[in-house]
Amino acid sequence: MVLDESILRRVILALDTPDLDQACAWVRSFRGRVHAFKVGGALVVRYGLEGLQPLRRAGATRLFLDLKFHDIPHTVALAVRQAAELGVWMLTLHISGGKEMLQAAREAVAAPTPRPLLMGVTVLTSLDAPALKELGIPRSPRAQVLRLAQLAHACGLDGVIASPHEIRSLRRRFPAPFLIVTPGVRPAGAPPVDQKRVATPGEALRWGADYLVMGRALLGE
């Protein structure tokens, strides 16, 4: 997929591979063109957080640690503090961990400067209304996203991770500087694969997203 450079500068490239050499090659190909690089479980489980250093040497100046912390408040606070010490630019927490967990995460980085941006995960893009119902959640994905975003905002998080389908509702309720980072971005006509709530990059940005998370669609995987 070829993107206009103005869109590419708003992209966080997902390094979704267990192969560190491949991830470094992607960084070298896209450094200076995308805004940041996302590191998830595949690389961290295999290499630990030591794997961040080769990525930095390859040119990843901003790293988005997407481990979606979700545990008791003390445990999450410890993890967030460690991530801050490693100098990550952004990290994720599941908002469904609750108010005390989110507040503990925010307090864990009250002193460090600069500190990572704390982003709350709302409803995964792979979930739709029937899937939420199976989990005992009677609300629509949009209603659930707004409910969780309100909690994240109240707890002092910097923004949320949400699908393109919720961007406009979120932006009306939570103006800048509250951030909206949007996965589920696919080119027009592309199959959604395992994501259910998707849109094109241009649509997501017009609707109010700050950053787009893209991986397979951009890398041709």
C-alpha cells in the first residue's frame, strides 16, 4: 500500500513480528517517514525489553510499547514505571482494569520528565456487538468505547485507542489535547482480516484521529 507522505507522518508502524532482524529492517525502511513504531507482545516475549535497543539503533526514535497492561493497581504501576525508565514514548493500558488501576498508572509517572503518554484501550477492533454480548456487555461498541473513554479522561490518561467507527463521537466529547490513536485502518476495498470496525486512513484522519496504527496493510503482509 502506498500512502501520501502527509498521511504517513501520522502513522505508527506496527512491528508485529517475532523476528527482530525483520523489525529492524522495517524501521530502517520507514524511519523519518512515519511518526513512531509500535512494539507488541511478539517481540517482547521473544527478546524482552532489551529488544528495544536494536530498534533504536536502527532509527526508531519514538517507541510505542503496546503491552496493554491489565492487572491489580500495584502490579500495573510497577510495569508503567519500568517502561518510563526505558524511555518509551507511549504505552497502553486496558481501561477495563478500573479506576484504581488507571490512577495508579498515572501516579507512577507523576515525577519522570519526560514521561510516556498513557493510552487507554477501549474496545478491540476485532470485537463487535455480538462479541460484547458474549462478554456480558449489553452496550454497543460505540457506547462502550465512550463509557470507557470517560473513565480514562477522568483518571488523567493522555488518550485512548479506539476504532475508526468511534472517532467522531470521541472527538466531539473529548477535544484536543486528548489523543485518539486508531487501529483498524485499511485501504479501500481491502479485506478487514480479523478486524471488524475499520475505515480508510483518509477517513480516520478526517474524522479526528491523531495517529493511525498500521502494520499488515502498509507492509503488504
